[in-house]
Amino acid sequence: MTFDVQQIFNQAIAALNSSNLKKAEEEFKRVIELDNSHVPALNLLTVVLMSLGRFSDAEPFIARAVAINQSSDVSFYNYGLIAKNLNKPKLALEQFTKAISINARVAETWNNRGTIFNELEQYQSAIADFDKAIALNPGYADACANKGKSLTLLNRHDEAFAAYDKALSIKPDLEGAWLGRGNVFYDLKRYDEAFAAYDKALSIKPDF
């Protein structure tokens, strides 16, 4: 790495640390123009673009990063998030699985892979992943709520209620859990209770 590349990379890091994402993007791209195999710059540029919601722009950079270095679970995890946001569930599943094969101790990776299994209608696999996430982080409200969704889709309503109740005991303002409870009530034709749960979700997040 030349001094110029290192200097530009340091400038990019400083911009990122100060939340100047536009400058960080410019500087990381300058690094990559000078050294197209600079994995740290590829990974951090990906993070910047994800933060800006530009997942399509991020995908080629993370793809290059994991092609060069296949030892980082974080890179594969980020690739999975990008694929998930681009509605590419099979690619997301592949990337999250690779991340887990490198590091199986990250609850967020299990949870996100579980959401992909839900999308693919593989609900038992999803539940297994959510259970793993919860085992790693018992206070993981989102994983509990996501498990509730799987159970709802399997018509296991009592277990779904229990999962949503656990999520709400951890995070009472988790709008997705209130929505999920509403969906269970709706399936059971308990419409007044469903509307009450939906109203609660909307009171927390009016644009939900």
C-alpha cells in the first residue's frame, strides 16, 4: 500500500467517524481506484452505501470484497443484508449461511437468516434459527417477534401469542409484535382484539 492510498484511506475513515458519509464515499472510492483489491475500503464503502439506503450501488463492492477475502463473517453478513433489501432471498440465504459457517455466535445473523426462511416459506427452519438467536441473546425482542410470525403462518396460534408476549415483555413498543398479535387475533376472527392490537402498533409508529 502506497503512502497516498493509506493517507486517503485515513481521510475516509475520519469522514466516516464524523458521519460525513458523502466525503467518506468519495474517499473510499478514491482508494479503490488506486487499489481495486483494497478489502477494508471495499467493506467500509459498502457500509456507507448501506447507511445511505443505496443497496444496489453497494452490491458490486461487497461482492468484490468477499471474492477477495472469504474469511470475514461480517462481509458475508453485510452481503446478506444487501441481498435481503434487494429482494434476492436465495442469495441472502447463501450469504447468511456463509457468515454462520465462519462465526456461529452472532445472534443477528441467525435472526436475519430466519427472516429469509420465512420469506421462502420454510417455517420450521426459520423457527430453528430464531431459537438459536434467542439462545445467544435472550433479550432479542425482534427474534421473538419473528418467531411469532413463523408460528402464525403454521397456524400454531397459542405458541405465536407466547412468542409475541415474550417480545413485548422485552420491548413493549415493538410495533411489529403488536402487528403480529393483531394478525393472530384476525386469523381467529377475534376482530375487536385484532383492531386494538393494530391501533397499538399505529400509536407507536403512525406510518406503519
